[in-house]
Amino acid sequence: MRYNYDNMENKIYTYKYQHPAVATDCVVFGYDGKNLHVLLIERGIDPFKGSWALPGGFLKMDETVEECAQRELQEETNVKNIYLEQFHVFSAVDRDPRERILSVSFLALVRKSEFKLIAGDDAAKAEWFEINNLPSLAFDHKEIIELAKNKLQQILSYKPIAFQLLDKTFIMSELQRLYELINETEYDRRNFHKKMLATSLFDDEGLCKTPMQCRAPQMYSFNEERYKEQVKNKTIKKYPFDF
Amino acid sequence: MRYNYDNMENKIYTYKYQHPAVATDCVVFGYDGKNLHVLLIERGIDPFKGSWALPGGFLKMDETVEECAQRELQEETNVKNIYLEQFHVFSAVDRDPRERILSVSFLALVRKSEFKLIAGDDAAKAEWFEINNLPSLAFDHKEIIELAKNKLQQILSYKPIAFQLLDKTFIMSELQRLYELINETEYDRRNFHKKMLATSLFDDEGLCKTPMQCRAPQMYSFNEERYKEQVKNKTIKKYPFDF
DNA sequence: GCAAAAGTGTTGACAGTACACCCATGC
DNA sequence: GCATGGGTGTACTGTCAACACTTTTGC
């Protein structure tokens, strides 16, 4: 459901006190092994008609904010069971010119390879933008993305979320690239490799079959079960993925 | 403003779509150098009349959620300029029996020594409870406090929030006790001392004057300016207070 | 003198950093 | 054969955990 103020049935809801409207917005990060992207939609209606904005929509009365974000994401991207996490409520009084609207903001991670852009309904088109090359954005969405980036950095250090952005099997340099993009630094290839494997949370998946102009790299997969076991036994560090 | 459904003026507000009500709730942590407490109020009205609950109230249309939490806290506790941070939105459809109410939840830290309990207005009384000895709670407030504790542990490792809970000058054992209470572990006295001072963020404040049955301990204060400088210069670790 | 709580220093183990060298592949 | 990207190893360094002895004070 995009921002949409049509009202077919002309119902009216009344309250003794003023209530704000509540919407969820999603900062959807996508990775293709090379670059980190954010999903944006072009607004088909005013305000900010023609501007780019975060996918999002209004909360229904029979769903939680998580369900709302999930639903919106599914409608926009056709992906389900995706990592999704609320990170902030934006509530500036004048953040929307129409009426008082709170945004409960989520960040979401998707594998770009598993994702097909839907031809926009509501005359809105959806497109990926490189994280460091975003267009100007509607509402306070620039600020929302900024905070999402910070939050993502933080979560990256203590939850195994990077693997949500990679295919089941991946090579170390893809994982490293992702860490470098998110944390905006560079790491020593050999030390990164060593420290990752030291967690003993990776399974060997044989050599990469794709022909490339170098020695065939080792493929790995992340062992979710072993991770959960370590968490359960508390044999894991507080920030196991802090690089 | 407590939960209060009186409406003197009998105004009515209408919307084309259903809007949820939005409230803020505060998990207020207080420390006295010995024990960690949470502030609760006794509800004077139904639902859950007579039960203990978190201080909180409804969002006004001319304030952000942060301002709302700040205002509520000031009305309840008479303290201002307190550390306050939103940490989660609770939005289960049936979390309040009256109507659909979202709770934007905050955690707050106060020095108990600077705090005076107000005789409750709205026939509600406010009281401190030891964190590990809470009464049964209204709504989903038990769950809210649980998450607040987790979030507090997390924030403790990367922000200098412990000092919000201590007097300006303090002794190391008070700081250590606080870390132990929040993180639910124990630390070696000497290593804790050493590691804290290694941050070079503490100023010497002379010996403790209070007579006690031991050698007079050293008093310290936290140097906020030096901390901010280190953050600015990025000469600080990602988790400088991780113990 | 003794209990309580505080101050200080040493040591070994392990983790993190900075490097260098070799290997397979495509052109 | 050379550029590209990948694999492995070593040595140094610094941080962290474990631990013992001394100091002051009140009773």
C-alpha cells in the first residue's frame, strides 16, 4: 500500500482525542557481490510527486508494525521471510505536509539475485540506487537512510546478518567487500579471512566453478545451526562479527 | 498525563482511515550506588486498576515522541535533561483492551539521589522497585522492561551512560557494581579498575571524605569533553565500555 | 589485631596487525 | 609471461585474565 488518500467507501472514523497516523517505512539494502544498493520508489502522487522515496505505507488496524513492514515489503519486492528490524520512530511534527504521520522505520536485507523488481502499481516505479549515489528524497527519508546505515553497522558487529545479503554459498572476498561497504573501511584480506574462519561457523562448499581470471576461490556457507548452538551455550563473544 | 479517558470538552476528531492511538512508556532506571531500581506507578483507573505499570502517556499532536517521553518523565519524576532513548515500538493488536494503542518505549536513567518521588496525581502513587524483584505488571509492561534491560546492556558497551546513573564524582566500586548489575556478571576488581582508567576519560577528584571501615577510596569524575573529542577524532574504540 | 575494602604490579596466554611468498587462470 | 585475485604462514605487538601482596580505617 503506497501513500494513498483515496477513500472509496467514504467511511469516517471518530475519536475523542486526536490520533496521529502511523506508517512504516523500509530501508531495503540489496547486495550483488559488488555494490550495496537501496531500494527506492518514485512517488506517483503529491506531495513530492515524481520524487524518490522509501517504500512504505500505513498501518492497518489488524496488524503489528512488523507485519505491516513485511506486507509492504512483499507488495513492493515480492520477497518474503526476509530479515527485517525496526530501528527508529521518526515523529517530527511537520515531517509530512498532509497530516501528522509517525514513521516506524525498518531496515531490511535482500539478496539482489533473488529479487525481481515489480512493475510499479500505483504508477510508481521501483529502482535500486547505489548507497553512495542516492537521488534527492521526499520527506525526511534522507535522514532515515542515514540512521539505517548507522544501525546496520552496529547490528553487523553482533548478528550474522551479512549472510542475508549473500547467496547460500559465497566466497570470502564477497563477504569482505560487504563488510567494507557497510563499515566504510578496508580490511587486510588475509586477516579478515583468518578471523572469520576462527569463528568456526563456516562450512566448506568446495571450489568456485565459475571460470575467472584467477585461481578458483574457496566457497563457504554460514552454519546457522552451529551459530544458534553457540548462542545457546553462551560460548560466543558479545560482538563475534566486529571487524 | 496518565492513561485518562475523560474528555471535558466533548470534542470529536474524525479521520477517513482508522488511526491507532500512540503512547510513550518509560522504563526509568535508578541507581543509588547499591542497587538498581525501576520506577513504577500504581494505576488508579481501569483497566488494570491497582496494578503496577510503567509511567507513560499519550502523544500530543504538537510534540515528538521524545518530547512526549520527556514531558511524561518530568511530570512523574520532576527530573529534566535526563538521558532518554527510544528502543522499541510495541504494537501487538490486543495489547490494550480499550482500543488499539501503540507504545513507543523509552529507557531513561536517573540518579536516585537527585530524585524526589512525587505524591501521585490521578490517585496513582509512584515507587521504586528493585530490578530483580518486580511486582506483576499491567499490559505487556513486563516484556517492555525485559527488552529495556537487554537494550541497556547493549548501550552500556558503547556509550558512557553509566555516569548518568552516578553522582558527578564516584568511586570505582560503585561504577563496577553498576556494570555487574546491568550485565548480570562479576568482574575482577583490579582488571576493571585498570581497564576503565586506560580510557583516560577519568579525572581525579581526590579521596573520598566519608568515613568508612576501610582505606579512603579514590574519587573520579567522567570527562565528557575528552570523550566527545575522542569521538570526534575517531581515536576511540567502537565499544569503549565493553566489559 | 582483625575484618573490610581499597591501591598497585606481574605474568602468561591469546588475539590482532602487519607483512611476504606462492598458486591457478585467462588472455 | 603477466596481470589478477586467491591461498597460506610468520613474527611482532598489545590487550586481557588470573592472581598476591600491601595499605588504611573502624571496632
